[in-house]
Amino acid sequence: MQVYVGPEPASVILKVMSPHMSPEEFRAAAHQTVDWIADYLRDVRRYPVTPKVEPGVLAERLPAQGPEHGEPIEKILADFRELIVPGVTHWNHPRFFGYFSISGSGPGILGEMLAAALNVNHMLWKTGPSATELEQVSLGWLRQWLGLPEQFFGMIHDTASTAGLHAVIAAREAAGQPDAPLVLYTSEHANLSIDRAALAAGIGRGNIRHIPVDDEFRMRPEALAAAIKADLDAGRKPFCVVPTLGTTSSSSLDPLPEIGAIAQRHNLWLHVDAAYAGPAAVLEEYRHILAGAELADSIVVNPHKWLFTPVDLSALYTRRPEVFRQALSLEQAPAYLQAAGSASAVNFSDYSVALGRRFRALKLWFVLRYFGRQGIAEILRGHIRMAREFAAGVSADSRFELAAPVLFSLVCFRLRASDDQNRQLLERVNATGAAFLSGTTLRGKFVLRLAIGNIATNDNDVAQTWELIRSTAASIS
Amino acid sequence: MQVYVGPEPASVILKVMSPHMSPEEFRAAAHQTVDWIADYLRDVRRYPVTPKVEPGVLAERLPAQGPEHGEPIEKILADFRELIVPGVTHWNHPRFFGYFSISGSGPGILGEMLAAALNVNHMLWKTGPSATELEQVSLGWLRQWLGLPEQFFGMIHDTASTAGLHAVIAAREAAGQPDAPLVLYTSEHANLSIDRAALAAGIGRGNIRHIPVDDEFRMRPEALAAAIKADLDAGRKPFCVVPTLGTTSSSSLDPLPEIGAIAQRHNLWLHVDAAYAGPAAVLEEYRHILAGAELADSIVVNPHKWLFTPVDLSALYTRRPEVFRQALSLEQAPAYLQAAGSASAVNFSDYSVALGRRFRALKLWFVLRYFGRQGIAEILRGHIRMAREFAAGVSADSRFELAAPVLFSLVCFRLRASDDQNRQLLERVNATGAAFLSGTTLRGKFVLRLAIGNIATNDNDVAQTWELIRSTAASIS
């Protein structure tokens, strides 16, 4: 069905037809789209991982004004392929090894398709019973797989950043309203989102402490204890500590049991950022990394990072949901929501700043069911094994050195050479388009990071990337 | 391809196959899924708008533990149809008239499918050149259609709540660090998300002022001025005012020019919540509702509300992006992002708490192109016309009365009877499953709200719903 573009008055047209895409037009366009997606997933290795484009080039190719009249869907899909895809950084490429390589999966895409079609907004149980209960059920499954305490309440946020913001807000609420300034503690290797969350919640820059790390980039508990003591002595009010399981630079693990004990001693809110490494606890042999998590007031784990769920889906668990609710509660629910309330069901929007909520649980449920716990465990084990084999290659080549312990699927390494030479190596490898790595600084030196997280990455991808790095290194002077 | 469930060691299996859903298995399942979606969109009128389910029933039907081994996708899709869909509140139903009826559309679903498949995270320009630039371009088109100033910087958030939180954080930053407590002003009819945003940002409950409204539910500028004066006299620091264009209860318009002038006089951050009514400014004859928006420091408009874009997509515009950036800036970008920075491009994550970002612009671009400005205008005009015709019916029936001016596509009305009788009417109408309305309180009385926003709603849907309301009213004693 065509969009109305003629001169007749709108009212006449609207009486006789609904001017939207008909189900049959959608069906045809969506089948085409599915074929493109399946081809893309099959052929993704043929694309350069990162595009060769300069800022502003795509914007210049698109019209500066939006279209006055509707355009055929075929034209839009063609422009998607010809204008948009060439400027995509392919996070989906099996040789995307940058940051924390994230990964969707076929079942996750199917879940997103259905969520977009249903377009549910489950701000209240009543406005989305299935969405609300599937969020509870699927997060319950994941909680069990991670070995977290049964009483932990789970809810979905878009990102670990937003989840962390809510944790800091809850921590601030739990601290009451002391006259003294509130102080938050995290490690110097914590993700920037912790600082952002604290800033957003009104904790001043001067009241965020970055506790030093040890030789393996783990927060030093005795330094934490000393910092708390110094703040108490100065009349400030410590209120929250955020250890990380799987830091962004090196995937290090802060010592949760010790930090948890300090948090308990000083009555601090303990928020655990396990966004990256948390999913590893699905493996029995890695369950121990969550030891101490039972002490947490809140903990975040990202299925969209290393659990094959398309962005965005971050799982926040807390044993104190009532504090989140209280922190954001109004004196009285507004009239337009009161009428819809249900006393016996969870209304997730009571626990978050965002009132509207997408049906994100659907994709997680598809992923958890399609793979099962053992299926996910096998894939994660494969990633960890490939990372270790890559690290063994690094160790065996005297030109290179490992820059951090390989705990999960991240390998930090460097040429035994200058920072400039290491930066050159990274840039040249990435410029090939055959693989993508990112960099960071550890112990004051620039290092390369190879993070394995894509569901389709195989031994050959890692082996060829190592060959590419070695041969590129030979050209660095 | 089957998920591995046998007893062989994982390493052997992983050497020979990648245990994820193959592109061909995805293709087959996705074609099935598309057919289900197209059938659903075609047949959505056959579903009850709201399901007859009690809290907990779905959760009880699902296993308490997640599956140990993977399950066939056919079984998951069958369970979706048989267990999940019967518990869905169909926001997609053309007779969903509750809250602000939101609406996706065929092109929007296609955009979501592709975004899920690409799985881009454009935290930096470099990690998603297309996603970054398409966000700039599509928000630029929308900005032009709304007649907002060219220098307004646009970015996408999940919801207007989150956008509002960022506005309050920016307002707090702009206010510096006064010794006096900061005070925020909004109307007694503002959305609860404004209060939530202020609470999240650390503005105490005692420092949020709900300015009284006039007879047509518009914030009273003289009451705002008086409240500001009282706070100044008491030594507090007014810092932010949030007028609403299209309040949730009645779709009223706060007088933006007058409020903007007061904001300028007192140097308050002016954040305009135009989440619902903003899209109406795409129509020339409604352009005037944004008069005064040029004074705004920030303004939010929700394409996922009344612009046929699947949830979630909220557009935040600001003429002071540097304040948002400064409010969340760290002393130094972390090492793992520094290496990836690009001086000449926008990195959207600099402006938001959330570091990770979905490729949301894709669905908006599909929608804006498929319908074009005039196509969207025709649909909106149709909704407004149908609302007026419904209101005319209400006015012509002596048992009923209108409870608020009909400015857009929302009609607030009530039986000339008790609140209990009006609540009964609402409950009985909704219990039929043939339509869904919500309620609110205006001038102390309970009223029904009929909000038209679904792209497929037609005259017949509205006429039959009015007949249902009339006949149900006859049974109310």
C-alpha cells in the first residue's frame, strides 16, 4: 500500500484507508530483511571489521532535510545496505576483539523481532503481565545459574552504567541525610560509569575515591580501609563501595570477600560491578569468583556483554529492592497510574527512573532456552580456552610479553618496545580491517587488549589474528 | 545445527563446530517469526486488548529453573505463542486507548530487526560511525520538522524519564555549587518522571515545587513567579523549571512563552517536557505549540509515543550540550577509551550516564523516510480528528461530559455521576477486552481517558468503542 501523497484532503483519505504499512507489505519487506540478516551473519567475515570512513562522510551523503513524502521501503532497505552498512563497525565480526567484545546470537535477534512487534511497555504489571513475569522468571533462572542468593530481586536496565546509577541512588537513600558529605569508593581500575553514576547522583568529584590496586590490578583492601578511616577522621561519611569483577582494562577481580567485610564493618552499600566477568560464574569452575556476592546490596551482570544477548540488557540484582523503591517514591502515586495499579504484582517502574520499559526479557529468555546452561558454558569455556592459547603464543614469542594475568577471555599484551611502537602495532593491525583490538594502559605502559566474546569466534580466527599481529610486529621499527 | 548436548569433552566439539545458531537455522526460524508477526499485525483486532490473567499465573506455568540443555527453536517459538502471547497487554491493538497509546509501525520493526542483527554499540563515533551519524541526521530531520532552532544538539535516550534526569543533572551543573539548597519547579500536572529525575539527582523532596494549574490544567505563571520569590526570600536557590507540553492527565499545554520569560529572568534551566504533544508540531497548524521552545535549555520529544517508532526512543535536544558533557566529565578519559578517541567526531557517550548505546536511530530513520513529513502529518491529523469526533459524541450525550479541552488526540470525559460509577464504567468497558481506556483525576473527580495513538486505529474502532461505552453506561446504576 502506498503512502498518501496526493492533493485530496486528508479526511477523505483516512475514511477509506489506513495510511500505514499493511501487514502484507510488512511481510514481504521483513522476509527480504531476514534474508539480508542471514546472509550478513553467514558472510560477516567478508566485511572489514572497522570501516575506512572519516567523520562526517555518512552525514554528508544523506539529505540534509527529511523527505516531504514517503519513500518505498525497497529504497530505504537499499540505502541501508549501500550507505549505512559501509559505515558500520562490525561488533558482530568474529575478529572484533576490542573493548569487551559483545555478542548477540540468532535466538536473541528473534526475541528482539518479537519484542519490537508486540511493542509492550510494562511500566506496570497490568500493562504487560507477560513482560513483567518473564523478566522475573528469566532473571530468576540466571540468578540460579550464577549461584546468587534466592532472595535477590532482579530487574533489567539498559546498561551497567544505568544499573550502577540506581545502585548509587539506593546507597545514598540508605545513608539517610547526614550533615557530612557522602564518600564513594571504587578502584582506580573501575569503569568510568561508576564515576559517572556518582556524579549524576550528586556526589561531588572530590568525594569519589579511587583506591589503588595491587600488582594484579585488584583493589587493595588495606588501602580501602585506610581511605575510609581518613574520611571518617575528616568528618566525612563513607556510604558506598563498588568493587569490580572483571575490570575493563585487564579483567582483574577485586577481592570481594575482604571488601565485603569492610563494607559490613562500616555499614557501606556494597555494589558489585560484575558486568563483564559475572557470566563466567555460570561455569562451575568459575563459580568461586562470586564468593562474597552474598554480602552485596546490589550486583550487576551484563547478558549483552558475554551472554549472547543483543544490546541492551543489563541485569541488576539486589537484596534490598525496597530501598530502590523508597529512593524514587513520590508521596502519592499519580492519578493516571493509580487507576491501573495492582497490589499483588510487581510494577517494575517503581524501582527505576525510567517509567517506560521495553520487553527486553524476551530476548534473554530465547537465549537462555536455546543454549541451555551447558550450551552457554561450553561457549564460554571455548572463549577462555582460545584466550589462553593466544596467551601461550604471546609468551612463547620473545618479542612480546603478557601485561596482565589471563583470567577470562581477555588477553593484555605488548611488544617489548616503546609505547609508540605498541600504538603503531595496534593501529596497523586495525587498519587492515582483518581484526580489531583496542588498547589501554597498565603499569604506565600502553598495552594491546584482545577480548574474545563473539559467539562465532573460532580457533582459526584467533590463530590468524595472532599471525597478523606477529607479521605486523615484524614491520615495526 | 543442534546445540551440543552429548557427553564428549567440549574442547573436541569446539574444534569442529561453532555451537551457535547457524545462519541457515536463523534464516528458517526468522522467516517463521516474520510470518507470525505479519499475521499478528493483520489479526491483532481478534485479541482481547488486555488479557484475563491474574498476577503470577505465567510465572507458575514456566519452569522454576532454566534448562540445563538447549531446546529447539521451534519449541521456544511455540511456547512464545502459547504461554507468552496470552499474557500480553496489546499496546498494538487499535483499540488500546489507555495512558498515551503508543504505536510502532512496520518500518520501525524492520529498523529494530536490523539493529538487533548488527548489534552495534556506538559509545564512541569510532565504534559506530553509521550509528553516530544517523543519530545526528535523523534527529536533525525531526528537529527541522518540529521547527526547533538549528543549533539544538540532539541525542537519543531510552525514555523521556531518562532524558529528563539528564536535563536536571545539566541544570544542577549550570547552577554551580551554591551553598543554598537547589529548588526545581514543575506543575502539579507534570509527569511523575520529573519528580523521579529530581530525586535521582539528589534534589530533596522538600525542594520540588508543584505549581498549581489554572482551569485548563496549565501551570500558572504568576504562581510560578510567586513560588520562586518565596524560595529566594527564604535563602534557597531556584535552578530549574520544567513546563509540560501535553500533560499526562489531560494533554494540557503549560504557557511556555511566559514560563520561559520567568526562567530567563531568574536564570533557571528551562527543560520542556514535550514527550507526548511535541510530535504534533510536525503539523503546520500545531507548530505554534512550540512557541517559546527557542528559549529552552533542553526539550524532550518521544518518537516512541506518537511518531510510530517502537519503544524505546526519546529525543533530547539542547542548546547547551557542553553542560551535559561537563556534568559527567571525568578529570581524564580512561585509558581503555583514550586509545579509541577521535577529536573530530561526536562521541555520544560523553553526554549520558549510559556508556553503551543501541543503534536506535535506525528505526527512526526508517519511520521518517517511509512516511515522510506529510505522511506522518496525515496520520496525526486523523488521530486528532477522530478524537474530536469522539468528543462531539460525548458532548451530544447528556449522560456524559467532557472533563478537559481536547487539544490533541486525548479525550477526558466522565459520566455525570459518582466517581464510583465512573470507575465501574471504566472497569466494565476494559473487562470486555474489546477496548482499553485508562483513568485519572481532574478537579478532584475521576475521569476516563481515551487516547488515540495507534497507527492502525480507524473511525470504526473509535465509533464502536463509543458505542461500547454508551451501552455499558446504561448498565451502571
